[in-house]
Amino acid sequence: MKLITAMVQPHKVEDVKQALYKAGVTKMTVLNAMGCGQQKGYDENYRGAVHTVNLLRKVVFEIAVNEDYVEPTIKAVIEGARTGKIGDGKIFVTELKEVIRIRTGERGKEAIG
């Protein structure tokens, strides 16, 4: 079992969701976040003063999957999020030690579904 965490541009959320649905991945958590990486932000003029904005809007997908869905999920996120420019995002894959479905008490692979 793995947790796939993907940070993508806000305007690519629908594209990522559609690519995930095509790959058979329908269970996910989506969060709004702020962050910076290689983009390093940008300068903005506001009432004659220059402000540096270095935390940019991002959207974080958290997707728990069984082993056979790891690669299809990664490929779907890349397909939906890639523009070829700096700021496309990152994908992190971490091991899940245990998963428990609260409603039924199921554990492990069965809890992920």
C-alpha cells in the first residue's frame, strides 16, 4: 500500500482528475496549499509598491492505492499535470504501514478498496 501525494498547478486540477478517472482511480483527497520551488515566486506592483510573492497557490492530491495501482496513478497524474514548464509540480510516493476504514473496521488492502 502506498500514499501518492502530488502537488500540481491549480489550473490543472480538472485535467488530473479526468486522467485519474480514466486510469480507474476515483478515491482521492484534494487540498489547497501554498508553496514555492524552482519558480521562486514573482514581483507584483500594488499601489506603487513592489511586493515579492514567493508562496504560490498549489493543489495537493493525496491518493492511497494498492500496489497494482501505483504506476497507473503516477502516469495519470503526470499526464494531467504536465505542461513542460517549471512549476508543473512533484509526486511523492510513501509506504503506508496500516490503513483502517473507520466505518467497517477493515484493515489493509480491503480498507483502501
